[in-house]
Amino acid sequence: MKPDKLPSLEPGDFYFNEQGYMVFTAAYHLKRGFCCKNGCKHCPYGFKKKSK
């Protein structure tokens, strides 16, 4: 899937954390089909941001 054609959001694709931010689930990342390399909390592709 190309980044310009993202899947629509459905229940279970995200939740809101205590700070009010939308957090995508691993299920959504898999449905999206690629890693954005932003270090997402539930990244199923194994990408981890390097700490400073």
C-alpha cells in the first residue's frame, strides 16, 4: 500500500492515551502495510528510534 492511500480508521485501530494523543495499534500498522520509521509505540515492524 502506498502512503498516499492510507486505510480508513476503524474501531481497534487506535486509542487515546492519558495525555489525549491518538496512538495507533499494531493492527493498524499492519493494515497500513509499511513502517514510517517514527518509532511508533506499537510498531510491528521492529523499528526502534535510536536514543541520544
